[in-house]
Amino acid sequence: MERLFLLLYSVAVSIFYSMALPFLALFSLKAKYKDSIPARFFLWNNRPLKKAGIWFHVCSFGEAKAIAPIVEMFPNEVLRMTATTHTGFEAVSSYTSQSRYLPFEPLLFGWTQPQKALVVMEAEFWYLLFALAKKRGAKTLLINARMSERSFPKYLKMAWFYRHIFKQIDEIYAQSQTDKERLELLGAKNIKVTGNIKLAKLPLPTARLKKPSSLVVCAASIHEGEEILVFEAYSALKKEEPDAVLILAPRHPERFEKVTRMAEIFAQEQRFASQRYSQNRVMQSDIIVLDTLGELVNIYAISDIVILGGAFEPLGGHNAAEAAQFGCKIISGKYYFNQKDIFDAIEGIAVVEASSLTKRVLQHTRLKPTKIKSRTDLTPILESLNNVLSN
């Protein structure tokens, strides 16, 4: 039955791939995809990984950073890394030269090499990725596995399909008991609850910044449309706290230029001073646009209030633990469904409607400093992988 499914699925995705080729070629001309699409869909400068290593696969920048506590426990010579997004690829490239973009599924037949283990983060449910790795001798692990309340009904409708995927996964390490139960309903087996890996080892500051003497508000991982909410709240705050500083950190680097222009226009209208962090790291303006990657944790360390983006629209939210480790007062929107377990592990986060953001910022003295209540045990995952290496 599995052989038949493998054949039918492979034919289906190959047909889809062939039909999509003209569109992929067109999209590859865009700056955002000029590296990832040629590598993933045309294998441009994307050689196969060396054999006999531990292959870690992540999707994005956040996952690539979160997996560090596990990756750092193994010698560089056994590391094999793949990512889906451009920022994810840049992040995994810092671990080893054996880092690649993950090819689209039909291309994995000729690209995948025998490895000792395949370790996949969170919800990267690619059937051929697991099936081919397992077929070629790898032990297959899904770590930090999650299944949000919002996504679960959609997955449940396709449970017959996910049962085939989970047959290819040897071990699953889930974020919570709820995630375990939902995954079991989709056909997953051999599941252990280890907690959220993003809480296992949080990124520490790489530089000690000089904190402005005034109140510092960091609007972190802001998505399209959330800037307006932040500007409204900051404008109101400035009437009560004239020296308050706003550090605006867009979620996606391709939006740095646009957000910078928005900040400049807003600053001119309000008679504020603005600057780009990449051009001047001395914070002397009212508004600073954080237009560099890898600096957000340094900003958290000097922030009094963090407005955490990605949750004022139904996007799923972002990791609050990185700011909570410094005791920042955190304000989030209500749509944090992808980060529920992290939010549950933190005391003091203020969750508000988008329309109430300004009011809550003005009430910042009533907010409590956040505190992380629980961490994660990586021991079962590390033991499993060490057993693979010792055999």
C-alpha cells in the first residue's frame, strides 16, 4: 500500500511541478526569490549534502535559531542543514558549510543522500522528505512538533494523507500534551512531550547597547498594517512621555525600505526625529528603524515595553520568550495561536485587541514585567541522536 501511495504521490507532485515551472521561472526574477527559487526548484548551485551525517531541516530564520541548542551539541563534521526560506538558509549557513536550500519534493529523488538521521522542525510535513530519507537509511525525527487549535481542523480533514506521512517518522517530540493528542488523532505514533525548544536556550545579546535614559518602546516583528497601530500608540504616548523612544523592527527584511519611508513620513508629520539603525547605532532620535537582522535580542535587552507583532492580525504571533528573559513589559494582539505554548509559559503578557493598543500603552505603568515560568528538556532528543551516531 505504501509503495503504491509513494508512486501516486510522486507522480502527482511531479505533474504539479511541471505545470508550475513557467511561473517559478518568472518569480525567480524577483529580488525576494532570486536565490531561493533557483536553488529549490532548479537545483541552481545546490549540490547534494555529504553522506552519513545528521540532517537538520528547518523552514525559517526563527526555527534556524531555535534549533541551535541541539545543533551545537554535535561536531561540525556530522552536521547537514537545509532550510526553506532565504533568511532560514542564511541562518543555518552559520552552523556549517554543509547547508543547502531544501529542493522541492520531486527533485529529492536524485538529490537525497543516505544520512544517519533526519531531524525536522515543527510542521514541515513533506512526505517525500521523510519517505526518501527513511528509505535511504536515516532515522527520522520530528521535533518541536505542534498542531495549533486553528490549524487542527484543516489537518483533520486530510487525516488520511497525514497518516502516510507519520508512517515515515520514527520519533516525534511534541511541544505539549495537547499537541501530542492532536498529532495522535492524525495517525502519529511514538510521541514524547519535551516542551518548546524555543525555550531551551534563548539567544543572548551579542553587544551591549547604551540604553537611552528615557522610556524605550520596541515594536518587534511588525507585519504589514501593524505599523499604523504602533504609530498611533506612540503618538499618544509622546504627549505623556515626551522623551519616549520607539524602536521599530519589521518582521521581514524585504520590508525594511518601505517601513523606513513610513517612519520618515510619520516623523515629519509629528515633528519627530527618525533614523535607520544600520546607519547610526547611537540612539539619538525619537524613532529608530531596526533594519538589520540578528540585533533584536540586543534591543530587547534595553527595552522597557515590547509591542510584539504578528498577532494584531490573524498571523499567529511570534516568540515572546526572547523579550521575556529580560523582564520586558510585553503587549501582544490576541492572534498568537502559533505561540500559545510559549505564551502559556510566560507570566505577565498583556493581550489586547488591536483597537485597544493605544490605551494599554498609555497604561504601561500598570503592566507587569514578564517572567518565564518553565523551560524545555532536550535530553530525549540528544540521546536518540547520539545513539544513531554510536551505531
